[in-house]
Amino acid sequence: MNQKLLKLENLLRFHTIYRQLHSLCQRRALRQWSHGFSSAYPVWTAQLYAWPWPTEMLIGAALSQYRFLVTKKEERPRKSQLSSTKSKKVVEVWIGMTVEELARAMEKNTDYIYEALLNTAIDIDSLEADSHLDEVWIKEVIMKAGMKLKWSKLKQDKVKKNKDAVRRPQADPALLIPRSPIVTIMGHVDHGKTTLLDKLRKTQVAAMEVGGITQHIGAFLVSLPSGEKITFLDTPGHAAFSAMRARGAQVTDIVILVVAADDGVMKQTVESIQHAKDAQVPIVLAINKCDKAEADPERVKKELLAYDVVCEDYGGDVQAVPISALTGNNLMALAEATIALAEILELKADPNGPVEGTVIESFTDKGRGPVTTAIIQRGTLRKGCVLVAGNCWAKVRLMFDENGKTIHEAHPSMPVGITGWRDLPSAGEEILEVESEPRAREVVDWRKYEQEQEKGKEDMKIIEEKRKEHQEAYQKAREKYSNVQWKKRSLLQYLERKEQTSLKRKQEMERDSNVLPVIIKGDVDGSVEAILNIIDTYDASHECELELVHFGVGDISANDVNLAETFNGVIYGFNVNVGKVIQESAAKKGVKMKLHKIIYRLVEDLQEELSSRLPCAVEEHPVGEASILATFSITEGKKKVPVAGCRVQKGQLEKQKKFKLTRDGHVIWKGSLTSLKHHKDDISIVKTGMDCGLSLDEENMEFKVGDRIVCYEEKQIQAKTSWDPGF
């Protein structure tokens, strides 16, 4: 058919050219005729018919047209063959592909992907350019585009060479020198740990602690009269600081377990014992407050037997020293016991080579910037050393002791404050010295890369799980509508999506009204860590969702206020300051800032704030109670109304209040009264001992002798969160 049309078209073209040439010849003949019009008629006729036709021109045009047609004839089949052999475009896809990546692979825009996914089970409104698509939706889009897909594995990055910094191998024993023991004082809150350390240091640390309890981990070097030196770590005893105690136990050589003789073994005492056992650290028992009349050291020793802490008096290896931290009684005996145990342990360290240590605490100082308190475990730290801790590094700018005095060297077992950090490392991080600043950056970059890789693997696991869930849901949806006609199926799917959308909006509104966003700022990293650990125990999300927007170390800043305003949240500050400008800005923006210096006060405040977000609970308060002695009915118009004859037993019945009818201890009706009479008089109040007749607002309710009518009023009370942090 196509060939016939082609021939017809060529003939028409040839005929057109012929007519053009013919008209051209006629015009030339007419022009010559007009010039010779005066001559006789026969002459004009003869000239017209005698005009020689341009046959050469006609033949040339015909030949050129023939060549054109032949060429076209040869080219057309070739093109048709090419078009027939042309295959579908192949698109390379992979699992976890985003909308943007799929559009790029298909050489389309993202709107094309959205259009292809219309009228499917996927929620188009929730899709973003970086949203991951399941396998089923990728196939759907490719199929609708008329393309072929090719699954490819995720491209694996080239394996990088490990550039991390690690601890040195163990030193030659001949190069080791004796070092001071690192001793951690642990025990229950308010058992006298810090007071004991005060006496040893002859300072007043406990008096400076807010509320009389330790809320930071402190590192101190104490020189004894005998010339011996001991590095003490004072850990908080409060339940909130479990992580600090665990960290203290990990870097220590000896644990002094302080137990009050009048209190005995308590919850944090048991926890401290467990930390010491986990770290495989020996224990020295200090039985404190022996100066009190109710003190019973023997009871303490017996209670500790239940936790495998066996004192020497009972055939064990734990030294027990009765002391009084308040009066200073027997403290030297405790110090001697600690030194004796350190000699048995033969504590030694290598003072040469690159430094190794542990971050005990970290905080931000206004004048110094990021500051860490560290314990040196190997090597000698000097000014200018380049250190790496976690994802942070530093070139040591300044070192100082626990009293703020500048020092030039820090040897093994010494606690030291270090400045010069580019960022604030977390407490508990390992400190390692490296050769140079470029090497430090290399180590930090490698560690960040490793973290990103781990996070990527975790994300892919989650994506795969979600993909499987969505695929199963899709299969179930297909099975659900498999036997339904396409029109009805489309209608049912539309109605289902509409219902899901409205339900989703409702859930979002409920969530927004029942969520508490918080921002946490603390003075040191350990305090923030303790607060975050408390927040991790929150288990009442079904009542009110607790959302951690931001946390950090340092004073409250303008950025914190802006975040709180954006998320409609509350800022909690622990041992931090707020500038006047920040306070005015927060007040202007309506941002709540709650500052605390005692951790359990902060937790109590957080519980109250959570409770304030809960809907009020309704409580019923009884006003009066009456028993039904007789039942009868009266006629009102054409209706018979049941009436109960009652006698008030307790309180009084007030017509304006709410009532409930109970039978055999079960409430069978709640509502209001339509009438309340004493004899024939309408009254509003019936007091104890009086008889009355009453009818309910429900006509079909039948009374029985012995039923009870309770008059009550409803009061709204503030609900309390069920979250219990454990202290």
C-alpha cells in the first residue's frame, strides 16, 4: 500500500513540473504575439504552432526527478528497517533508588515520576525528591514509560586504607617506672564520698556542690604526709550519673567503696560494686559515719556478703576500714590500705613516647574554649602536642591542674586540664598523640568516614525492611481487589486513600498538640550525657511524645532560643548561664527557659511539663446518696413516667448536679433529673433523712426497690505522666 502511494505521489510531482514548463512556454509565445499583433492572422497562427518546444529542458527535469525518486525509493526501506529494529530504552535501576535518581536514570523530570505513580497505592503527598522507592513502584514507573529495566548492584566505594590512630604495643618492662595509683571513690548518694576527699585534700569541695551532692566527675592529685601521691576520681552517687560511675571505674586501678554505717547497702552501692567487677578492679571498703550513735559497721559487712564483697574479717580479700569523713578519724589508715594495695598491684607506666590517656570530663569555657579534664596513662604530655580524641583533635595550648595552676608537663596517672581543642570531645573518649596536625585531620576524617559507612549500612537495612513491608502490603491490597471489576476497584481504592489521608491529618494534628520538644544545655559533657540517659528511659510516648530537638554543652545561646521558637519547645539548662539579651529575646518570643542546678529538680520539672501537656482527667466527687424505697408511675399527658420514692442516706441531692443509678454495685444509668419533689412541692435540694420523689431524663429506665441514686459533681484535675525515671 505504501509503495502504491509513493508511486502516485511521484506521478503527481512529475505532472506538476510538466504543467509549470508548459505554462512558461505559453507565456513566452503570448509576449511575442503581442509584439507582432499588426501582422496578418495566418502569420500569428503559424508562429504559435511553429514555436519550437524546449524538449531538452523537459528531458533534463524528468531525469533529475527520476533520480530523486530512485534515491528516495532506496532510502525509505532502509529507514523503515532501522525503525523496526529499534529496541526499547534500558534503564539501570537499583534497590533503594530515590525519585530524583530514577528520574535522572530515565532522563525525565521528577514530575514525570509523580504522574506515573498517580492512581496507585503509594501516598503521592508524602513523596519528596529524596524519598526512596520500593521495587514494585520502580517497576511500575518503568513499565508505564515503555522502557526496560536492568537491576544493578549498589556501587561499592573503593576500599580505603585504614588511617586510624591506635595505641602502641606494650612497652618493654625494663622501660617502665612506678606510677601513682588512680583511685575512684564510689558509693550511694549522701554517704560522704566528697566529704572524705575534702579531708584528704583539706578543701571544701562538698560545700561548693549545689544541694550538697556531687554532680560532676572530679579528678584530683592528693599528696599524703608520707610523700606518696594518689590520683582520686570523685564520681556522683546520684542515680542519674550511672554512666559517669562506669567511666570512672574503667580508668581506675582501685575503687574505694564508701558505705554509710547507719544506712547500709543501698541501690547505688550495689551498682558501684557491679561497675568495679565489670572493670575487674579491686575494692577497698570505707565504712563511713562511724561517729554516729546508730552506726553498725558489722551490719554493713554482712550485707555486702550477698554481693560477693567478702571482707578480711570473714575470710575474704577486701580491706574494710571504719572511718568518719566528718571528723577525719582513721583516714590515714584508709590511705595506707590504698597504698598497700597499690604496691601489691605493682603499678607501672611508660613515661616516654606518644601520649595515651582518657577524657574524664569536657566542657566549654568562655575564655579558653573547649576544655577537657583527662588522665594521662602513658607518655608525657607537653605544650604543643597534637592529640586526637574521638572525632576531635587538638594542639595543646595550655595545661593546668585541678586548682587552675598552669603546668608544663603531665606524667602518667596525673589529672590535667587541656585547652586547644578544635571541637569538644565526649567524656570517656580515648586520647592518642599523633605526629602532626595533618595526621590528626587524617585520623578524624577516617573516623568520620567509618561512622558514615556504618550509618549507611544501618539505613540500608531499614530501607530493605520497609521495602519488604510495603511489598507485602501491596500484595495484600492486590489480592483484596483481585475479584472486583476495574471500575468498582478504582472507586474502592479512591475511597480508601481518601480515608487514609483524613486519618493521617487527624493523627498529625493530635501529635502536634501532644508533643513536648525539648532543648538540653549543660555545663559539661557528662551532665548532658546523664540528662540524655534519663530521657532515654522515657516510656510514656502514648500519653505525650518527648522530642529531643537539640542538646549541647555551654550557655544558652540565641540559636537555642530560635530553635525553641520554631519547634514550640522548652529549653532546659543545667548549671548554665543566660545573658540578659538572650532572656529578653526568649521573653519576647514566648520561649520557656528552665534553669536548674540540681539534676533531680530538673527531672521533676520535666515531669510537670509533660503532665501539663496531657488532657485533664475528670473525677467524680459524691455529693449525696439515696436509696429507692418504692416505685410508681404518674401520667403526664398521654405518657406514663416512672417515679422513684427515695430517702436520702448521706449528704444531699441537688437537682442541678449529675446523677447515676446503681444496682448491685453496677452503674446502669448516668444523666440528669427531670423532676425532684418533696411531697407535692418542687424543690432543688433534698437533705439527709428527707424523703423525695424523682424521675430521670430517660423514660424507659425502670426502678427497683433497693437501687441507689448517687448525686455527684465532676471536677477536672491535672493528669500526671506515668513516666518514672527511677529515682
